[in-house]
Amino acid sequence: MQVAFVLFPGLTVLDMMGPFEVLAFVPGVETVLVAEKPGPVVSEKDSLVLQAGAGFAEVTRPDVVVVPGGPGQADQMADGPLHQWLRSVDRTATWTTSVCTGSLILAAAGLLQGRRATTHWLAKDQLPQFGVTPATERVVFDGHYVTAAGVSSGIDMALTLVGRIAGDRAAQSRQLSIEYAPEPPYDAGSPETAPVEVVADLVRRRDEILKPRAT
């Protein structure tokens, strides 16, 4: 089973690396980091660069596709090589997935129309313009599409997907292997539980958080 992780400039690394850490060590899984062209891809932090091992033309029938989000997502909304590749591989993929604002890329490519999906809470209001119904769950399944909410929820999505692919025991084994038993020091992981002033601050900084940095 081939799992393709999409890379693009300005992606949030944990969006991709959380699911990678879960899925890459499942028996029978082959992983590939894919971008428009092979080579280095700069993440949202210039100091962290990822290496795409293959270009879109080389990865034609992945079983699972994982699309991350991040500030660079805004530059991936116009139809082009990424959208064309996503539409092509989606025809044969068993699962097409996203983390955070990666679902906006899937939506802009026309893959989520008429479906339920989630994304980062700051970006949920963008889904309806693509004919997508925003969902409140942390992980949302609709057909063979699986979308995860903000950043860290990619781990939840990947564990749930392993359960579907390889069974509960395999998913539990991966969860234990990575010791995923969150005990956050603050109850501020969602806009419903975070202090009002913290939510308001992020809402004020929404464009700074969601849009690409100036170059």
C-alpha cells in the first residue's frame, strides 16, 4: 500500500509528519513524499526544509493521499498541477485525506463538493464557498474522503485510518508505539474551551496565521 504525502512551500510540518509517523510504520505501507517536482520544499519556517522524493508525474496510483495545510495553502487554491494531480489520483485512491487547511485544497480541486468536511477552526467559514458542509468533528469521514481539523488532529485521523486499513489492534499498537496519550497543560485546544481573550487574539491575527508570509 502506497501512501503519498503532498509537499508544497509553506506547509505546516506537523500536518504531514503526524500522519507520517503513524502510517509509515504500519506493515505493508510504502511512503512517498511527493511535490510538483522532486527536491527540497521549504516549510512555513525557513529553517525547516523537507525533501520530496518524487514528482507528481512519478506517483500515479497511490492508495492513500495525505494533503497537509499551512500558510502556503493559500498559494495552492488556483487550478494547476497540484489540483490536476489530486483529481487524477483520487479516481483510484482508496482514501483521499487532508489535515488542517489541506481540506481547502481538496475543496478547491472540486473533490469535496456536496460533502461534509472539517479544517482549522479559523478557516471553516471558507468551506461553503466550495459547496462543502463544515463539520464540527475532529476527524470526518465522508465516502473515501477523510478530513482532520487543525494541525495535531492529523494524528487522530491517521490512527483512525490505520484502524480502518489494518484493524484496531494495529492502530492501538501504533498509538502505544508513539506513546500518544495527550495530557495538555491547558484546556485551550479549541475555541469552545480556550479563554475568550485568546480566541479573540487569534481571530484578530487570522490573516497572519492563515496566509503565506511575504517574500
